Amino acid sequence: MVDTRILWLDECESTNDEAVKYLHRTDVHAICATTQRAGRGRMGRSWYSSPDAGLYFSWIARPRFSQTQGSAIPLLAAIATAEVCQSYGAEVLLKWPNDVLARGRKLAGILCEARGTPTDWTAIVGIGLNLKPPADGWPTELPAISLAELGIREVSPHDFVEALLNRLGFWLNEVSHTGISTIISAWEQRGMPRGTPIRRDGVEGAFCGLSSDGSLRIETALGMETIHAGDVELVETED
């Protein structure tokens, strides 16, 4: 049975943009599409949305906590996505702040956008998941991988999304009752191990876990640094 809280579209410009149209509809919890014409990623980048090769999903989250704890949203979205991928047999790793990796390549990406005021706000959480490789292959500059390439070929988008929506709701409720510390612990259990070599803006260091607000801690040659926003990359090491 298809969850009626989820609006399914054949295609759209962006599921996040579509979600904005339904912020006043408390009966609509998510927008899904099999094709996006103008998908967006973090840092103003576009999201490669090959027709029928991916799942493009936007969740309308209505937190019952202040936006001062808003950093929990991308972390819990990554946790929920990882959990559902793992339920299908995928071995995944979370890369801060919200990438889901498999075999060192991106399996899913997340874009969070806040609307409203700090005390009365909504988060739109866009999740792009690669179900199978594009017919003409991945662009050479795109380090991506799909569930099919992991040997997971029989995935019902409807079943995946319903499971994902349930896990997202579970973790949102956890933050409401226990605060962000529970999310940080859950993320670190699935995230890159402490000591993993990482790089940001040309500066290399070792991953030292997350701070109390979900920021990334990195130990460099100059000492410990805390990164509140932006991208980091994993540094390949010789075996």
C-alpha cells in the first residue's frame, strides 16, 4: 500500500522546489520524482539527476525544537538514509556533513534548506539516491556509485521511500525528546572512523569526531580546528 503522505511525480524541476508549494499542507510529508530537470546539491552545485536511474526525494520536516539545534537535521537525514540502504544489504559510510558513501564513492547526497523563523520553522530535506548507473555511464568527473553496482538491483522506490520516511520521523522525534547528542552518537557509529585523513581547503588533518553541536573536529599540524559548514574530502592513503 502506497503511503498517501507522499506525493509522487514523474518529473519536476527540483523536489525541494516542489516541497515549498506544500509547506501549508500538513497532510503532505514528502515529494518524490524519478526525474529532476534542475536538481540542486550543496554549495550551489547541481545534482546529476539521470532519468529513471535515481530516486529524488524531499522531506518536509516540521521540528518541535528550536532552529538552534538545526544542525541535527542533515545528520539525522544521513543516518536514516544509511539505515535504509543497509537494510537492503549495502555497506555504507557517512562523510560529514551528509554524504552517504559506498566503496569510497557517493551513493546518496543530501541538501537541507530551512524556512520560517528560528522558533517556527520547517526544514526541506532533499535526498538524491543512485539506484542504478545512467545508461551512458557516470560522468568521468563524478565519483558516484549506485545500489545496482553494489549488487542490489530489485529496489522498489515506493518501499524505499516509505521506509526512509519512517526512519526520518523516528530520528526527528529522538531529537525532540533527547536533544542532538543522540544524533551525534548515532552518526559517529556510521561515520568515518576517528583518525581518518581528511582535507579542507588544502589543509590536511585527522578526523576527530563531532563537537556537541554536530560540527566537525579536525586535528591539523597547527592544532585542533572546528568546522561548522563546508565540504571536506577523504585523503587517499597508500596501503
